[in-house]
Amino acid sequence: MTEDVAIMIKEKTKLSAAGVNLWFGNKHVLKNVGVSFSEKKVTALIGPSGCGKSTLLRCFNRMHDLAPDVRIEGKLALEKQDLYDRAISVTQVRKRIGMVFQKANPFPKSIYENINYGLKINDVPAGERQGIIENALKESFLWDEVKDDLKKPATRLSGGQQQRLCIARTVALRPEVILMDEPCSALDPISTSKVEELIEKLREQYTIVIVTHNMQQAQRVADSTIFMYLGEVVEAGNTSDIFNNPQKELTANYVRGHFG
Amino acid sequence: MMKKLSPVIEWFTLLFCTGTVLSFLVVILYDLVVKGWSTLSWRFITALPTQGMTRGGILPAITGTITLTLVTALVAVPLGIGCAVYLNEYAPDNWMTRLIRGSIRNLSGVPSIIYGLFGLALFVQGMGMGTSMIAAGLTLGLLSLPYIISTTEEALRRIPASTREAALGIGATQFESIRDVVLPSALPGILTGVVLTLSRAAGETAPILFTGVAFYITGSSGFLNQEFMALPYHLYMLSTQHQSIEEVRPLAYGTALVLIIVVFLLNLTAFYIRYKHSNND
Amino acid sequence: MKLAARERLDKLVKLVFRTTGLLVIMILGGILVMLLWNTFAFFLHVKPVDFVTGTQWNPVGHKARYGMLPLLVSTALVTLGAMAIAIPLGIGTAAFISEYAGKKLRNILKPLIEMLAAVPSVAIGFLGIVIVGPGIASITNQANGLNALNGAILLAIMALPTIITVTEDALQALPQTYREASYGVGASRWQTVRKVVIPAAAPGIIAAVMLGAGRAIGETMTVLMATGNASAFPKGFFHSVRTITATIAIEMGEVPYQTTHYYALFAIAAVLFLITLLVNLAGEYFVNRYRKYQVA
């Protein structure tokens, strides 16, 4: 599958991967992957466990850098910028491409400090932080629930609140892209719908890539969907096409729940 | 009949084992407290020894042990935590790192007297420090290193990868993630290990035997380049080497009691940190 | 701080940590080098065969003798004696804590065991002089009770916390299903402990014994204070002995730098190092054995 799968010609490509191969030791995990994500759209990455969708996601903000024994080939780019250019700062990459993880991972600090920390290390002037924090919490629909108790340890929030705090922490830094790695897999249905509502709102400003196991969720939130299987991209296209009119047999079997 | 009786006998056998083990602790504490109590006084812990150690107090031994423990901490804590951070956060996970980790674990089983020999060969003679507080502190520091490295690594390993990723994900450098997130989260575990290790070091005798401890020092024992007195060695000398052993037995009991109080206080501090932390989770 | 400065700091700190790590590893490796170097120097003066098989240790006599057998046998005697006392007591106590004691009692007993472990060796040695020694003396009608038996009792006390903790750990690591299966076929609690739990936890118990023995072999102050330190070839539990550790402690203070005698003490230290290393490695091997099936 070497042909270019970027079919959204009308839209501006924000984030892309071309000819990406990745090995964990001797295990070939991503095989010649080419994908692109349009600006200010939500793209879902779906596929059975172990298909490499989370691995691909983590390539974009260079989360594999610290892991031993990982080898990456190919080109990953944010607009025209090569993300693995030797001259580029990985810290800067991660600030521009934010990430929300599978399990909410707030810092063991207060709610306020959870957001303030990123601002502090990224050199945001102290005078501006208060406003940014308030705004980020509002954007994440968390403000009303926590505004009276910003000093409370973040670990005492509920699971859904913690995940929204992690999103607030990310948006406070005004990234260009937000990567979400199964953000709702540990949440109950009510928290899940709140996070989805939040994604709905964030799409106005951010390019969002979301890995999900939940096919209903992909259909609810994503403009485009990419189906991966055994480390390869099988099919990419509009979400409705992928689910209602898949071109490949494998895709059809997966979205109809025959495996995975 | 036997069938009904045997579970009771069996239960008593195990209870007897446990009771015997506990009785060791009780006997040690009871004997030291009962016989040492009468010696213990404000004068005993604040006065200098007089009349060939048969009268007076043990102040220089107390200050010597405290200073020695501080020197040990200054050597072992930064090096030990630094080494553990290197092994757990920076070192590649390969056979070399595993070999180093295994060696460090085995070094904590090396008899303490061998550290004493090493301190003698390296610090006292090799580096020309002579028998001194600094040579003994460095020796005890080396003895403490493997423990501090192992306990710190254990504390660091308990911090999940997701915590590190959280910091990196918002654009923190690796150092910032270690300084601001990883180390603060691991701090209670690290502190517990450090305090327990120091309590062990404070009670050690063999490694300081030939590296700096002395039975009697005239004047202050506070200087790094001088020999010093220490509680464990003082107890050893009073109970085995003094010319009038029976006469100084009360002093020996008093010294033993003070030593064990110091060690237990450090242990209680460690238990407290651990207890408080386990309640916060 | 500006981004470039932050990244420079990050690189610098990484370098500092790596240097610290490698420095520590080098220093600790230096211990081994030091032992081997001085042992090598010793063998330039004394034949290894005489060292290993000689039955006399008399470095300051008219004709100096460096036979380490008496020291080795002394160490073996007190260690075996200590194990004979500590193994049954330790396993019994661990079984009681793990299988019989309730949660509350366990939370009291375990810190008490840790307290016993915290008692400095010199305080245990003192106890040997003032309590165990006179006790043995009055039973055996000897002048004092400073002998191998005294040392063995004290070393047992020192090894017990290790044996209890590791054994208890191994018993706790057993899947509950083992016990349920045993009760299921009508076995009593005692039968379950003896026929199922302890055999299944055997690797862990062997590890406990090894680690406890390692501690006893390397212990200096207690044996130095309680065993009388006669350098003659050991005759039995009721006689005075002199272990490897005690010999180093007694003689190192008085030997001139870089003499044969000086090197001899490093050579016996190297032997001691080797023994404790082997015992601890064996212990670790068995610990890994029981950890493995705990995961499975």
C-alpha cells in the first residue's frame, strides 16, 4: 500500500507521515505507513489491538525517543517541518503537538499547578498565567466544577474530571495539534460523553487525532477515519464512507464487528 | 484423642517459635533499659569522660557518631541518588546496565569489615588522609551507597511511565520531568531508604575500626582530619578492652542504651515517613 | 528560562548524572580490584597451597604461619550453629505470621521483627558478654561463656530477621488456590502448611536461609566480642574460636603497611568476599525462582 492515501485534497494538510517504518527490537510494528491529517479536523485511527495505531500516534510527538530499542524510518512532518530533523527541538515539537493519554495522568500537584506547570516551564509570563488557566479550565468544561477549590490535589478528582484536566493542561499551551490516545477507554459513559462534547468544541481551533477502540465514538466525533491492521494502513477516507461504504473487504469485516 | 489434640500442639509450636524470636528483642531491650537507666542522666550525655573513662559522660562519642553519620550522608546521599537516577532514568536497558544493577545489589551483601579494609587501603593510606573522621565517613558512605541506590531505584521504579510522559507531553525536558515530577513523587520512598540506611551506618563498628575511630580523644572531636569517638566503638571498648571492665559496666550499659535509642529514633522516623505516605495514597 | 537554555541544562544534567553513575560504579568496582591486588601481592610471599591447607594461623610467631583453615573452620562452626538455631525458629515464625496470625497481629509482629533487625551488631555482642556468656558459663562450669556456641546464638539472632522476612514473603507469594485445594480435600491447616505451603515455597525458603547465612558469615562485631578469639584450631562449640572477620578486626589495627601479614589479611578478606558472594548469589537465584512462578 504505497500509494498516497491523502484523499482530502481540498483541505490543508497539517500533520503527515510518509513511508514510516518502526521496529521494537526485531519486531516490525509499523509497515510503510502513509497518512495525513487535515487542519482543524478530527481524524480517528481505528483498528484491532496491536495494529500499531497508538504506536503511530506516539511517533508524532516523539514519545518513542526515550524508549530503548526503537528504530524509526520515514518522514513525519508538521506542515513542512520534518519532526525528526536533527536541528529541531523535541521539546518544541511536544509543545506544538500536545497529547492526551489513555489513562488520565495528572501531576501529583494541585489542580492549579497542573496547568500552571506547563506555562511556567514554557516561559509564559507570570502575569498572564492566571487568565490562561481560568480560560483553559472553562474550555475544558471543568471550571464550574473546580473553581472554588483550585488548590485541591488533582488526584482527588474523579476519573472523568482528571481526563478533562489533562486536556485543559494541553490546551493551555495552545498547541497546533492534539493527539488523543484512547482518551475515554477508562471512563464511564457520562464522562465519555462530556469528553466527546469537549472534542466537538475543540475542533474549531485544533487539529485532533484520536485513537479509539469504540467505533460509535469514531462515527460520532471524527470527520475522517483511518483503519489500520497489523501495522499497515488499510483504508482512509471520510468517516461515513469508511463505515457505510468501505472499499476493502478487511475494513468491512472490522467495522461490522466480525473481528477485533 | 490425638487427632483432637494435635492442632493445638502444632499451633503452640509455631507460637513458641514466634515467642522465642520476640523474647530476644524483649531481653535486649529489657536488659539495656533496666541496667542502663540508672546511668542515663543529663550529665552522662553532656559531660566529657573523666578518670580514665571510669567516670563522667560520653558527649564526645555522641557528637562523634552524629558528625560521622552526617559525613556519611553527605557522601552517600547525593552519589547514591544520582547513580540511581542514572540507572533508572538515563541508562539504556541492556545487559551492561543489568550487570551493574546486579553488582550493586550484591555489594550490599559484602561484609562491612571488607569496606573497612578498602577504606584503610584507599582513603587512610592510598590518599593519605590518615585515620580521620573524613576517611571513616567516606568508608561508611561507600558501605551505604548500595543500599541507597537500591532503595532509590525501587522508589523510582514505582513511578509509572505515564507520569513521566505527562511532563514530556507538555514540552518539559527530561531533566525537568525528573526534577519536577519524578523525584517529588518518589521522595517518601527515597527518604525512607536514606534514613534506614543512615540508622544502619550509625550503628556500624567494623568499617571504622581502622579508618578513624579512637577510644579517647582529648579535646573536641569535631574536625574532619582528626580521629574521633563513636558510640558503637565506645561500647565495644568499654565492654571488652577496658582495664577495669567490671567497674565500667554501668557506663557500658548507659552507652548501649544511648546507641540503641539513637538507632531506634532513626528507624521510627523512617517508619513514620512510610506510614504517612501509605495513608496519602 | 529560554528554550535553548533549558535544553542546554538538560544535556548538562544528563552528563552530570551519567558521570555520577559511572563514578559510583568505578569506586565500587575498585573494592574488588583492591582485594585482588593485595591478595596477589600476598601470594608472591606465601604459596597458595600453604594458605589454603595450613592448619596454623600465627603471623607474628618466630616462624610466621598463614594457614587459614582454623579461621575457615571457626567461621563455618559458628555459622552452621547459628543456622541450626535460626532455621527452625525462623521458618516457624514466618509460618505463624503468614498462615496463622490475623492481619492485626501481623501488623504488630512485622515491625517488631524489623526492630530486631535494627539492633546494632555491637549491642548484640554486648548482650553476648553480659547475658549469653554468663548463662553458658553457669551451665558448663566454665570460667566464661565466650565460645563458638555463644557466637552461634548471637548470629542466629542477627540472621533471624532476614530469614523470617524472606520466608514470609515467599509464603505470601503463594497463590491462595494452593491452600484452597488442600482444604478442599479435607486437610487441616497444619497439614496444609506442612505438606503444601512449605514445600511449594521451598525455593523462597532456601533463598531466606542463604541470605541469612550470608549475613552471619560476614558479621564481625558480635563474634569478635563473644567467641573468645583463641587462634588455636577450633575444637568444638564449647571452645573459643576465631573467625575470619574477627581475625581481620583484631590484627589489622596493628600490622605495618605492606608487609606479608598486611597482605595476608586482605587475602582472607578476599576469601570471605568470595564466600559471601557465592552464598548471596545462590540466595538471589532462589529468590528469582520463586518470583518467577509468582508472576506466572
